[in-house]
Amino acid sequence: MGPREVLAAKDGVEVVRATAAYGIITTSFWKLAEALPALRLAGITVLAIVVMSGWLMVHNRLWDSPSGHDERQKALLYNASTALTLSIGVACMYARAVTGLGGLRRPCRAG
């Protein structure tokens, strides 16, 4: 990951923070979360992670296309490992945003 990707990731974290802050003060998000069953919310979460991971792969040209028949197995393994790694990373960022560890709360200072 180069400096450009790090800056883009930092911007992405800022977007998550801004969206979360908006969600905290807007009651429609809370009403929607209360109205939907847990299974549907879990499905929305998985869909969001899959879509974001797919977008990252396409946008950053991380999908490997094999040039010949012999390279297909290697490309399949490469693409699967890239998709899994991105999905884990996106899921961790999602969990960080949902649990409030994304920096929305300021740490308490003693004294």
C-alpha cells in the first residue's frame, strides 16, 4: 500500500466518522434499526462488506486476469486471497465504526 492508498484510506475513515456522526443525531437510522429484524440487519451488513470489498478490488485494479491456461489456477488463488483479505479488512473497519472505536468518542481524562 503506497502513500496514495493510505491517504485514501484516511479519507475513507473520515467519511465513516462523518456518516456515523450523522447517524447518531438522526433518529431515522435508529427507527430503521428497531423496525428491521436482526437477520435482515445482518444481511445488510454482509452485503455492505461485499460491495465495499468488490469496489476496492475493481477501483484499485486488484483482480488478476490470467494470460494463459496454465496461469488460471495461480490467478484463482491470488484473486481469492485478495478478496478474502479485503473482506476481512473491510469487516474490521466496519466493526470499528459500529462499536465506536473509530474515534467518535474522546477518551476520558483523569483529573
